[in-house]
Amino acid sequence: MNPEPGGGTNGEPRPARHPAADDPVLVVHVLSGASHCPPEVRRLIESLAAVTATELVSDLAGGAALTDRVTALARLHTIIDAELGRTIAAAVTADALPHSPVTHLERSAAWSRAGASRTVTATRFAARHREIGQMWRRGAVSTEVVAALARGLQQLPFDIEQQIVAAVTPELKRMSVAEVKELVSRALDLLPSQDRDAAEQHDYDRRGVWWTTHGGMTMIKADLPDVDGTAVTAALTALAESLRVEGDGLTSGQRRADALTTIVNSAAAHGDLPASAAGLPVAATITIGAAEADRVAGGASRETVTDLTALVRNGADPARLAVTPTHGDNATLGDAAARFALCAGTWTGALVDDRGRRSFPISQALGRTRSQPLALGRSTRLASTGQRIALALRDGGCILCDRPAGECQTHHVTPWSEGGTTDVDEMCLLCWSHHRQVDLGRWKILRNSDPGPGAPYWTVAPVPRHQWRQARHTAA
């Protein structure tokens, strides 16, 4: 049947071409730095460029075509993954890659480490099991399924691995990643006792908890052996259910997040968390200027900043969140988080300068808190917890290298043996390394005679090498 003008065979609408169909930018980008790319891969790239140049029409008439397009492209994605894996294996054999396969994918193609590791793991497994590799290259099983099978069987003797793969392969096309993991777990339960012991040892060594911060959120990832993981998840599930309120609209994941936070806060409230090595309690510390706290407590909106210097001088510093004793960049809190902290937090008031605001709500609250002496004179050599908190607030961390306060030690600027006093005005924070260097006479700490807004309380100057070397020889 001849196609109608502007249409495909059988009268089906022909897909519209995107105005930038002939734009070679995509091809140039993909081939950038790959001048030796084989002709067949170049043709594939050009074909894909033509596909991406097709304008998609989202209407009811084209719904079936869009569904089939999604299905075909998803399968093609798996096939390209498998072909990438086959090529990686050949490149590794030829020692052609400048880095490890995972690092090469990260640096040359902007892949995530997780995605690169998953593909490389599947590649190595497919190389050991030919039938699995063929299914992967035909798009019959996904990269995720192959990688899940590989990771579940790692560290097992090869003969045991082959037995499990032979049993799994006929069903693999119909299995999800979760089902593969469940099946492998059941297969491992049937292993002889010595193989189960080896698997358990391996799982225990893999345990870990990691976290990263991004966009005002903290992502936590954990990998725990079954016994430990079951205990943790059971506790989280039970506590999450106890926090359920009819009509709250929360997902199960959100309730578990609330449960995890509740467990940690409960341990902190009962004093079950140890202090850091520097003597500071483990805590999430929020530092906020008095004027800013008064604004937040009063519900006023933040004014547009026109004079940053005046803003800082007036004490209107935004709320900043830090954690003791871990380190990292502080995060700026929004008004809602600051209001929650002002309402629910356990206050340790550090009244740095009230700037005549005794009539404001937060300044009044600070004035009513129990005061802790910051000048202990010669009554004790070691700094108190209150002094450590005040030093952390003033110095921020080591006055030389900015290591966080939780990793620092208190230092008497005038040595205790020479009559120095345990007063905040006479002490500073130093990390271990710089504390040693100061005690060895390699740095001189001087009080800042005119500390303006944001300026340090102490200034530090290096002692010329010949001076501290001469002092050392004299002492010897």
C-alpha cells in the first residue's frame, strides 16, 4: 500500500522531525575525545541522534506508539549496557584503559560510581557464565538483575556458584531484582555449613554506614548483615508504627525517618551518647545571632539585606547548623527549622553580646538561663564543658587550620606552668598537630587588638626557624 502524503504506511502518522534534526552537536559531543571510535559505533550514534531529533506528540492517538517506544528503548538500553560490558572486558584484556573500568566511566562519561560499579560487576559475572551473558546482550535480563546475582554470589567457591546459576538461569527472565536477591538468599541457606560460615564472615566484613549531604538533606546508606539488619529494621518499623497518627498523610519511608531521628534523640536525652575526644557533648549545635533569633521567634519576615557589615555587627547572623564532633560545612537553616530548634532544643545560652536588646524575647530567655563561669582562674587546669562550648562558639575550631571544634584541644596561651589561668580570654582551640607545634615554639599566638566583625579573637604568626631551633638547642 502506498503511503499517504505526510503519512506512513497503512495511513499511520509519520513521526514529526524535530527542527534541529540535522544538528550534529550530539554526535560531536559523544565522539569528543574518541577519534578512534569504530565505524559501526559511529553509525549507531548517528542513528540515535536521529531518534532524539524526533518530536514526540503526547496525545491519545499516539499512546500505543509511545508505550512501545518506551519498551523498545528500555530494552535497547540494556543491550547497549551489555555491549559496553563486552567492550570493557576486551579493553581490560588488552590493557587499553588508562584507569580502572569504573574510574574510566566516571571520568570519561560522567557516570556515577554506583552505576559504573554495577555495570562492571555484571560484566565480570557474564564473562564467567556464558548463558547469562547471552541473555544480557539480547536484552532478556537487565543489568541490575545480572549485577544483583553477581553480588549475591560473590566470595562463594566457583563450583557452588555454578550450581546456583544453573538453577536460577531458566527463571531469570521473569525475575525482578528483589526476587533474585530472595532466591539467592534461599539458595545460600541450603549450602553446607562450612560454606554458610564463609558467606557469613564475608557479609560481616561488608557492613557499613555512609552518609552524604546534598541540597539541605542528608542521605544515609547502610549495609548490615541479616541478624543486625533485622534487629535495626524491626526497631524502626515498631517505632514508626507507634508514631502513626490517623490522617497524617505520611508514607512508610517518612515514618521510618522520623523513627530513626527519635531513636538518636532518645539516646542523647538519656545521656547514653559518649562525649567527643575533645570533651564536647555529641550534639547538633545551632548558632544564631540574638537579633535573628528575636526575629524568628516573633514571626517577622527577613528584611532584604543591603548592608552586610551592619547586619553582622547587629548580631543578625542567620541560623547555622553544625554537628559535634563530626566535621563538614555548616548548613544555613530556614525559619521553620530555626523556630523548631528555639522551641524544642535544649539551650546552652552563650550570651556573647546583647547589644542592648534585653527587652527582646530571646535576649530575655538567655538572661534567665543558668550561667556558667567562663573564668576559672587558677582553681583548675582543665577547661569545663561550658568553657569548651564558649571556645567552640568563638574560635570555631583550630585557630590555625580550622579543624572543627570537636577535634580540638584547649590551649593556655600563657602556659599553666608559667601562671596561666583557665579563663576563656586566655585560652584557644588547637588541633592535635598545631597544639604540638605551638608547644614546640613554632607559632606565636597574640591577642587581636581590634577584632572587627568576623575577625578572629587571636592572631597567629610563625616563629622564624632559627629562633625555635636556637631555643631547642638552648634547652638541650
